[in-house]
Amino acid sequence: MRIEQSVEDYLEAIHIISQTESQVHQVDVARRLNVSQPAVTKAIRKLKELGYVITEGMHIYLTDAGKVRAESVYEKHKVLRRFLVTLGVGGEFAERDACMIEHIISDETYDAIKKFLNEEEKN
């Protein structure tokens, strides 16, 4: 896994957890990503260096820059999942594939997919 992809996966996980929980803990992130606690500790250290998160005791918070990046990745994930489901891909496969594609898709292709989905909604 590329470092960039890993960073985005952790940011997305923290963002998703923070939408339903008042506080995000390393154990929550480890469970969501199915990784070990030491892996999360290492990732959080990297995210702090990049200015994407801060920690207070056991709690993890996204910085403003972290929120922007996490929301962008999550939005891309949702759009790609919706696109794949529109094509007839089953939910579980669409979820998994969207998670992989979100890290490598070009802006041009992503914009074309969004345009296609918007046109589909109008019809």
C-alpha cells in the first residue's frame, strides 16, 4: 500500500467514526480498518507530522486540513460506490472496489463519473 493511500484510509476512517461518535479512539480506527493498535499508533504519528490530526489524551481529532482531505476522500468513495452500483456491481464488491479506486482515479475520470451520475439523476 502506498503511503498516500494509507494516509487517506486513516483520514477517511477517522472522519467516518467522528460522524457517529463524539470521540475517536485508536481502538475504533483499528477495528474499522482491521489493523493492529501499533499500526494505528504509527499512522497517527505520521498524520500528526502532516498536520492532519491532533491528539488529546486518548482522543483523535482531525485538524481543519485533515477534515478537508478526509471529506474529499470520503466524497470520492461515495460517488465511486454509487457509480459501481449503478453499473450493477453488488454492494459488497462496490464498497471494496470504490475503496481501492478512490486513491488512483484521475480527476478527469472522476469528474466524468460525477457528471454521468448527475445526468442519470435528471432522467
